[in-house]
Amino acid sequence: MKKLIDLVMEYQKNKDETVLQKIFKMVQPMTWKYRYKIDISYEDDFEQELNLRTYKTIERFNVHLQTKTKEQNHYELIKLLEMNYKYAVKDFYLQYQQEKKNELCFTNIDDFPYMCNQTNLDLEKVLKERQLIESEIQFLMAFIEDGRMLKQTEVAEKLHISQQKVSRLWNNIKRKYKTPYKEP
């Protein structure tokens, strides 16, 4: 049986698809090791990502037979693949975390301050989807400035109204939308 490095050298020379399939089969136990670190519902997609990273790695890998033995090249290739797979797991979880962050955790109006800390989220659109009227949306949007949540006194200054009125409007909106939003 040929070693992985032999198959990689053969593939780089001929670009033969059958050799590429043999490479994928040979590294499959290693990809499964990393595949199982991912949520089961994403495993198939993640395996495809690992295969793509395997392909890119073997395309870019330089075999140095003049300065290194085949064993050294083989070991270097394995370490490079493992490093790429580790980064794939990390990248997956970073992307997954960002997607979870962007999902709406808005069950009632008290969650509004939490929402303004989320990145890549169009708050106005989200609030409109929750059937808030335009004046309430504008009032709530006044609490956000430069990506931070303002205090009621700061909003009062911004809107040229008293802090008591800001507090009353806030409490009215909270009372009105106190029941959690439920998906239809």
C-alpha cells in the first residue's frame, strides 16, 4: 500500500481524480476525528469543509525530496493537515457563535438592551417584525448611540424631554409588550 506522501506526489504530477479519491480515503480517519467535534447536525457539511481543506493542502504542499526524506515530508504533510483541521473546527465554532449571536433572543421588551450589543443585527427591522409601532421603534432606537446603550437621562437630553417622561414611555412599552413574543 502506498503512503500518503506518495499519493500526494502522484496527484501533484498527474492530477488524477482516482488518486485524489484514494487520498481522501486515506485521510478519512483523521477527518472523522475532527468531524466528531462538531454538532451532529453539521457533521456532513463539516466533512465537506475538511475535504476541501485537504484538497487545498495537497495542492499547495511542496515536497522537498532534495532536503528531506519521504518520511520527513510525510510527517510534515500530516502535521499540516491536522493543523488545517484544527483551524477548521475553530473557524466553524467562530462562525456558529456569530450565527447564534445574530439569532434573536428577544422574548420581551426587557431584552432590548441585550439586542443592541449584538453585531450585524438590524434592530429597526427586528423591532418592526415584533409589531412595535413606528413611534415606539424611534423611541427605543434613541437609546442606542455609537453601539452602546444610553441611560434614560442621556435619552431625555437627546430627545429634549424630561427623564420622567422617558421612564414613563419605557414602562408603557414594557407593559404593552410584556408577554413574550411567540412564533406563529
